[in-house]
Amino acid sequence: MDAFEAITTRRSVREFTDREVTDRELDRLIEAARWAPSGLNNQPWRFMKVTDRSLIEDLSHMTKYRGVVAGAPALMAIFIDADEMYDRTRDLMSAGAAIQNLLLAAHETGMGACWLGEILAKREDVQALLEVPDSFEFVALVALGWPVERERSGVRHPPEKFVVQPPETD
Amino acid sequence: MDAFEAITTRRSVREFTDREVTDRELDRLIEAARWAPSGLNNQPWRFMKVTDRSLIEDLSHMTKYRGVVAGAPALMAIFIDADEMYDRTRDLMSAGAAIQNLLLAAHETGMGACWLGEILAKREDVQALLEVPDSFEFVALVALGWPVERERSGVRHPPEKFVVQPPETD
């Protein structure tokens, strides 16, 4: 699958089979993630692989998307580390780039993934549960597994909606 | 080139040949960008293709990376639109994911790109020059072109630096 195809065919996957995700498979996703660019190459992202059932259960109670989390064989918790911070705005974008790499690598290998943002409303609870350093800011949770087969549509605005014209110059 | 290879071989390119980047080529990058995920699928990103020499020159004076900008045949200015905002933290990460798609699509077609963040220090000047709506927040500039051939190394921390262990459970 070429990169353009991976980019345009990736969809959020919210239902997973019972097949486990191995530690090696998760490491490959992190390998992809770490090649994202970052400001001054500060690499502010931090990753935690979560496959322990009791932690997954506890996390599932911290979001209204409980079913997606509880039904996933693995989760990736993503943080940025204020101790490495260049600038929060730019670091958040770099984290987003790293997460996108992770999602594309998962999709290409046939895995399914869902990037969950709503759980950030429970940031403090998540950080306490996962016992991360105080300098960490929890920024995303990704549910990972092997997709239940079904059609998944993707809807995006047409370019007229989000491509703006530059000003005229003389 | 598969997605994993595109992800791990992409490097920032700061020197471009004289070959132009066509409008069609830029549109394909935007097509890739728009397939990024976003919170509640709000698609907060906005793109402006800049190929006008006088605008490129003016933008080049707003960053200390003047040479990279002035030497690029095309620029992509990226904004998030507060009128579509879900949550600034999550929207910035979505913009980062969209930019990463754009960089990967560029790399796969043989183009080179450099994501510039330092120019955000001149956000107001950039927004005034580009005459964007008040609801827009300028978040990134990407310099685009065809790379001058040379070795480009990429350095990333080893996983021990950024993979954190989950807590022990009973």
C-alpha cells in the first residue's frame, strides 16, 4: 500500500476482534511515530503501551466511548513532556504528526485504530491512573486492535470549504 | 513506496531546484491532508497555496529561515479556523496530523518539504499579509519544491527515551 493510499483509505475503527496485538506490533507503531518532525527536533512525545486488562477497564470508565476502549486489545496513551517543551502550540502539532504516523502504520499492517480525544476531559484521572511524571501532559488515547470487517465510510469537506485564496499582488 | 517507508525515510528538505511545483501537485497534497482525522470530524484546517513570488519574498522576511522560504517555489500556509473549533488542543493536533499527511504525500512523489514553525512568532504579520479572516489562526508554513540531491540524515531518540512503562497492576 503506498502512502497516499494509506492516507486516503484509513478510517477510524471502533470494533475489534479478539485477536491480540503483540508488543512487537506496538513497537513498530512507535517506530513510525518517532519519525515525525518536531520543532528544533525536540521530539516532545511520550508513549505508553497499555495491554493490561485492568488498566484498559479503568480507562474505559473515563470516557463516554467506553465500548471502544474496553473492546480494544491494546491502547496507546500519548503525552507531551513539558520538560522537553519547545512551545506548546508547536509541540501539540508535532504530537499530532506522530499520532498520524502511528495510525497510518497501523492501517497499513491491517490493524484498526481510533484516536480518542474526548477522554482528555479526564486528563488528571488518566495521569493519576497511569502514574506518569508531573511534567507529562496526556494528549491522546489510541485504541488499537484488529478490525471487525465492515464498511467504514469517510466524509470530508470539499476543497472549496478549506482552501483559501491568496491575496492578489501587483 | 509503502507508508512505513515513506514515514521513516522522509527528511526535511531546505534546498530546492528551480523546477516549479504545479497547482495540480499542490492540490494533491491538500487532498492527502484533508484525510487526517479530527475531533468530531470538524476538519478545522485551512490551506493557502502560495506561489506568487512577491508573497514568497514578503514571507521570507518574517522568519530567520529566510533562505528556505525564499528558495522555495511554493509554500503552503496552514491555519485553523476558530469558527469551526472543537477544542484548541485537539484541533492543533489534528492540524499536525493533516500536515504530516501533506509531508508524506510530498515525499512519496519525490518532492521535498520543510515544516516551519519559527515563523509563528510573526503570526500577526503573516495573517495581515495573507489577508485571512479574523477567525483564522496561522499555525504552520510548509516550504515545498523539488529537492537538491544530497544526503539528509535523520536523528531520533532511542525508544528508552520516550516509551514509558505502565504501572504494575495486581
